Amino acid sequence: AQIRAMYQQVDREFGRIDIVANIPGANILGHPEEITLEHFTKVINATLVSKFVSCQEAGRRMLASGKGSIINMSSIGGVRALGRGNFAYSVGQAGVIQMTRELSTEWADRGVRVNAIAPAQITNPGFDVRMDNTPGLRERFLRGIPAGRLGVPDDIKGLVIFLASDASSFITGSVFGMDGGNLAMGANGTIGRREA
């Protein structure tokens, strides 16, 4: 209801919508044999269902105007298994990626592009607290990123600007890894030791 109300407000204030970046998501860690259906549903609603409702609302408006770009934020967890209790999150993110592909094939010939970005670990206040409270977690993440650092929000903005612009007018249904090389190296792999 909140998402639909937001789009109605956009209609009143702006009259049209050209670009949507779907960012929402949440995770509650829990191993698949332990999580409850309520836990699973809550994560799927936050990561996948909310983005579907937003895509549907934006898509209707963009299809009516004949043009638009939707950018769904997913995760490397939607491409490769993360393990470590990220079951529901990874399932939801995989759904976001497949939804992106399906919507792109449904809407491309009517002028609406749909793409996804799949980042690795991007710092934010909540994530920073989790790393600070879990000894060795930051180092574990860094071992899986050849670039040698965690991502920051500014790392994403250039790709979002590109996907929102006409410079990407022939790109739809694509999933862009933004992960410091994590997916190229392998799912949460570790960098090998170099001989001196």
C-alpha cells in the first residue's frame, strides 16, 4: 500500500516517471533448517515482493508514456550462494534477477528497459555495525574481493546514471556485477598466496 501511495504522489506532483531505482531490501540471518516461514516471508517481501510492486507501478506508467528505465538493486547473493545464514536473502535476490530478465523481455519492445546491479558488500551504517560486532567478518569479506576493499555507495552511482540515461538505450535484461572482482574469482573465494 505504501509503494502504490508513493507512485500516486509522484503522479500528482510530477505527472510522469522516467527512471526508477529499486533499492529496498533486508536480511535476517538464519540457516535454512532453522528459519521460520514468517522469517522467510519477511525477507522475501522486503527483497523481492516490494521491488515487484514498484516495478509494476512504474512499468504501467512508463508503458503508457512509451519510455522508461528501471534499475533493480540485487546482490551477488542472487548469482552465487553466500551461505553463512543468507538463505532467504539469496533466494530473494535471485528472484530479483530473474524478475528483471522477465520484465525486460515483456517490456523492451514498448520502450521500457529493466536492468539489475548485483553488488558485493557495500558499506552502510547497519553493515558497519555488524562487521564491528563480528570479529574477523570484515577480513573474511576482504579475502573474497580481489580489489582489496569493500564497496562504498559512491561506487554504484556511475553505473546507475549510465543505466538511467539514453547512453544505455540498447541495454535491457542485463545484470551488472559490481563486486571488486568477487564473481570473477568465484563465490566468496579467497585470494591465493603469492610466492615471494
